[in-house]
Amino acid sequence: MEHTYQTRRPRIWPSFPGIAEDRASGALARLENFTRLVSDMIWEADQHGVLTFVSERAMDIFGVPASHLVGQKITNIGTFFAPEGHRQSPNTERPFRDHKCTIKRPDGRTRILFVSALPHYNELSWEISGLHGTVKDVTPKFEVERLKAAKDLAETDSHVKSEILATTSHELRTPLNAIIGFSSLIQDETFGPLNNPAYMDYIGNIKDSGEHLLSIINDILDTAALQSTQATLCPSTFRLIDVMQSALRLVQPHAEKDDISLSCVCAEHDVHLLADKRRMKQIFLNLLSNAVKFTARGGRVTIDFSHPPGAGLTIAVTDTGIGMDPNDIKKAMTPFGQINTDTDQAAKGTGLGLPLTQELVELHGGTLEVLSQKGTGTTVNVHLPENRIAADAAR
Ligand SMILES: Nc1ncnc2c1ncn2[C@@H]1O[C@H](COP(=O)(O)OP(=O)(O)O)[C@@H](O)[C@H]1O
Ligand SMILES: [Mg+2]
């Protein structure tokens, strides 16, 4: 950023021969028009730097009428800074350009300005007789730069975080899989009886805790991957009902334990999707496991879908559970948002399932809708766009 004009011989206005008055009034009119047209604020000051004229743009930049600035020293209109960043007022005895200045307007807003000036000189003594100058409002430019810097920092930060998560994920999953695998072997008494009911109880606990920890780690890693925009879909064509049923099979034991009826009530069996099969299963699994988890003994959970012509496809997971009010829903949709945090059900999760599910649905170009009433139950609708229905089997 250049801060001073090249020092030149002092400028002395030439005197025009001939019809001087006509020329002068023409020049004045031109000057007035330019002053009004330019987006910078134009100002004049006396030899001491005291403002004697300020153009109407003062109102837009300073938020005060031009007359409020007249009489102030140009160096007092705000805080001036040198290019190196420290405070420094411009030397008004020399030309200067784009000297950075910040001001606080009466409405509380801060503006960043570039102030430039050219001194003019007395024809006879060559002493400074005053200054002509401009003030440019560069706040939007600085704001864009500041936001860009903040965005770059955040992106680097999140990139570093996902790198760490990606490398630690393997380290975390490997021992957990060993814990889960070996505790399963012991629980099944594959190599001989345990001969002690307490041990059988403990090994069941170890296995459940290992599985729980693994699901938490998977949710956290998925969330991190989606937030760092690493997530890409691997689309294939598959039968929707098959994926629904494979998710149902995984939730079935939990439903049975709590005496909850779990069913797929779909009438159509040959609808095919063009989507990421693994992600779709994850979506259904998250919604079904929530439905079972937040439904009391003896309740009912169903999964269904409909595809009205031209309106895409909607998969609905409905339960007769504890339900949520509108504020609960808002909270549930935020990462780590859980409603009754002191309950056993909440302890079984991380609060990442629903926001993750929403991201996965949106990654498919769809939307997630939660309809719920406290004490009555919940329906979560997954809307997928028409182009997710595989053409060959769509109708
Ligand atoms: N079907 C549902 N019925 C009632 N509450 C629900 C349902 N699904 C989700 N919630 C509420 O939303 C919260 C967040 O859900 P989720 O993101 O899946 O996290 P988690 O299951 O790990 O607790 C849950 O803790 C629960 O309070
Ligand atoms: Mg959940």
C-alpha cells in the first residue's frame, strides 16, 4: 500500500488568459458535479489541516452531516494507522495516499477508511495554503478479507481435526473390535463353560459397553467426516425394501426385549433406489433405533414409504413413544442435543444420530422432517427427490 505521492514540485495553478470568468464558472460547475458524483468523500482543509469543506458523502460514511466535520482537524476524524499497523497520523505537510483510519459512527458501527490528501501552495511564498483530499470507505473490502481469513483458519482447523480423527479412528476401532470379538467368544462359552453366573454377567457388560463405545466412535467420526465435506456418496441401485428389512433385523432384538412391535408396513416391494446403500441403511437404523429407544414397553414402531407420482419418495418411521414438543425437536436436531439427559435412554446415545441422519439425507438431495407430539409419538419423514427412484423400476 503506497502512502505518499512522489514528492513533486509544488503545484501552482496557472492563470488563464482571456475570458477568465466564463472558464472559472465552467470549472466550478464541473467540480461541483464531480464532487457529487464520486463515491469518495471530498474535503478541503486550511494550512493547519482544519476542514473547511466536506462533501455530502459525509452522511453515508460518517453518519453525520458534512457540517459536523467542518472545523475539525483532518487528523482528528478518527484513529490513523501506519502500514505496519501501529497508530500514526498522516503528515499533512506532504501528500499522502490511502492512509488507513478507523472511525466509530454515532450508530455504533465501525468503518475503515482510506484518507488521501494533496497540499496546495501559496503562489508567492510557496508555503502550504491548504489541502485537498478524499476519504474512501473500504470497510466492505476489509470485511471480506477478515471473513476470508477467518474461514481459512476454520477450514485448516477442521481439516487438522478430521485428520486426527481419521488416524485415531483405526487405533480406536481395532482394540474395540478385539474386546467385542473375544467377549462374544467367552459369552458363547466357545472354549468351555464359565461356571460362574457373575462372570457371565460381567462378560455381557463388557461386550455391551464395547459395542456402545464403538457406536459412539462411529457417530463422532461420521459427523467429523461430514462436516469436513469429506463425505461422498457411493450410489448404486438397490431394492428399498431389502435395506429397510436389514435395518429392521438389527433393531429387532432391542424391540423384542422391550415388548415393542416392530414392522414394515410397505405394500410395494419392487421400488428401487439410486442411492448410497450403506448410508441409507444407516439412516433407517438411526431412526428405527431412536423409535425403539424412546417408546415404552408394549408400544409400536413402523416403517413405511410412499411415492406419489412426481413428488419423490417419502420413508416414514413412526412410533407410539414419548414424543417431543417443538423446542425438544429443535434441540434434538443439534449435534449432541439430547432431551432428557439424565435418563437411561439418553445415556445409551450421544445426541449425534439425528443431525447425522439429516446430513446424510441432505447429501442425497433430500430433507428430514420430524413430526411429534409429547406423550403421543413421533413420525420422522425422509423425503428423497424423484431422481433417487431408480428409473427402470420406478413405476
Ligand atoms: N423417536 C423419538 N421419540 C422421542 N424422542 C426422540 C426420538 N428420536 C430422538 N429423540 C430425542 O432426540 C434426541 C437426539 O436423538 P439422536 O440425535 O438420535 O441422539 P441419541 O439417540 O444418541 O440420544 C434423543 O436423545 C431424544 O431425546
Ligand atoms: Mg439416536
